[in-house]
Amino acid sequence: MKVIFSAVLDGMVTGQTVTSKFMIRCLSERSAVTVNSQPARGVLFPVQMVRYLVLTAFRFMLVRPSVSYIVLNRTRVSFYIRDLIVIILSAVFAKKLIIHVVGNDFEKYWMDIGAFGRWIYSWICKGEVVFVVLGELMEEGIRSTLKKRNLYVDFVKFPAFVDDESIQYISSSCLRKLKDDSRIKIGFMSNLIPDKGVFEFCKTIEVLSKSNSNFDFWIAGKKISGIDYLILDELIDKDRVAYYEFISGKSKWDLLCETDIFVLPTYYSTEYLPLSIIDALVAGCMIVSCDTGDIGEYISGDNGLLIESRSVDALKSIVEKLAAGDVYKYDRLMIRNNIISRLDQFKQNALDKLL
């Protein structure tokens, strides 16, 4: 089976770019995949866009794929300059169009693309269209939005993943790195958007580092231009938190496997299921997060706790509760094995339905 896969693969590392690269590997296990890389923003963006448009048309005419797979960019501008040509060529050349939605903001996207964009969807939905979504709530939201225009499509759920190579590395790494002291390591990993809860975590570090010297804190994530990170910078200067602008591969897994509690108190409006939480579960961490998107479906008393969003007091209280004794009692290998089993089932079920 021939597949053309269209997505932004370069530029800033996000859940969407990581998802795209993982899906290419998965699809390549069962089909012949031609990658149609969409340009990221940059100095040469106008030149890259012209090249992208030409190459996209050429690839569809040459490959004539059975399946066109696109990871939706979910903004008005991206719809018209990146995704529209793929959608139109898919309707002409491909038997099936698969649209992968990563963020929880489809209704806003639907309104932003305007009447012409919605008409394009009405046109392509006459053929075989499948939406890949992260979970039940996202499916219900998209289905409801499309139903208003009497559009009906199929859905496949593929909420989360970790590649096989990483799982194999973590298996040996987790067994190696058993706790050999009483210090508690607490971490946060995400792009440092305020609504991800990074400043609530920083304020919690301020309080806990004064009252308890038994904690080691770390934060990993890229700072966003135009945002004041004074509180984080002060914590770094005072050696109260280790900061990593970017961490990946074995370095990321080593750090997570040494971490007891992973904190991501996100209330980000388009959040659904952060991959960093899945990564932390695969490494056997206890999770502290908020009931945002579908996060609550993955967090129970056995692997973490949910807190009220925007509350430093709630975050501080939960971390102290875990550190008081529960953190030494949880079954790290059970947490890891449960999520790995669940991820494998997601992958096999999704690929069976997609191809």
C-alpha cells in the first residue's frame, strides 16, 4: 500500500512533531510511505513554501497513493498555505484521506477556516475520510462539529505512544536505577508556556526548597520569546532547580528513570494528553497533574494524583503528601508495565483500522 504522509517535521519540538515522526515509523512497518515534509516557520519560509507546493503536486501525481495521511496544523493560515493543497490532491488522487488531530481545539479551527474551508471539508467528506483522535472526548467534539453540516466520517483513537527502542532502553534502565538514598527527585517537562503550569511549579519549588532540603527539582523545556521567566531564572541562580532547555533520547529517559514525581499541572486550553506525562509513566514516575483533556483517564491512585488547576497550595500539598511516605511505596515497574501494555494495544488497534 502506498501512503503519502504530510506534516511539519522540523522546527520547534512539539507533541505534534513528535507524533508525526512516530506515525511515519509505524506506517512504514506496513506500507510504502512517501514523506511530504511541510515547511516550518523561518527566514527562508517563502522560498520553502514555493518548493513545498511544487513537490507536493509532483509527489501526488507520481505516487498516486492509496492513502493520504496528514497531521492537521489547526490554524487558519496553515490550512490555506500548508494543508489545503494536500487535502485537494488527496481528493483527486488518493482512495482514503486520514486526518490526524493532535490538539483539542477543532471547533475553533473549524470556525477560523471560514466558509470556503468548511466547504472544502464538505467536498472531501463525500469520499473516505478517517479522523485519528486522541480519545473519546475529542471524537465527540469533532463529530458534533461536523454533524452540524451533516458530515459523517470514521474515527480511530490513537491517544499516545512511545517507540519500541525507547521502551527497550527504559526496561533495563528502570531495573538498574533503583533508589539508593532518601532524596526525592521531582521534575517538569514541557515547552514553558504559562498555562502548562510552569510558574505554579516554580512557586511550589520556592516554598518547598525552604522547608525541606530533601528535594531535588528539575525543569526541562524551551522558554518562549516574550514571556518573563524571572522566577525561574532566580531559582536557577540559587541552585534550587536544575534547568535543561532541551533534553531527548537516552538523556531524557535517564533523567525520568531517576525521577520520583513528575509534575505537569497544565490547564492549557488545547491540551488533551501531553506526551511528557506518557513518557513519565513509561519511566515509572508518579504523576501530579490536572484533570485537563483526557489526562484523568490515565491517572489513578496507583500512579499519581490530580489537583485543582492554578493552585500552588494544592500542588504543594500533594507533593508533600507523596514525599511523606507514599513515594517509597508505589510500584514503579507496575506503572511502567501497565502503560506499555496499554500503548501497544493502542498502536495495534489503530494500525489495523487505518491500513
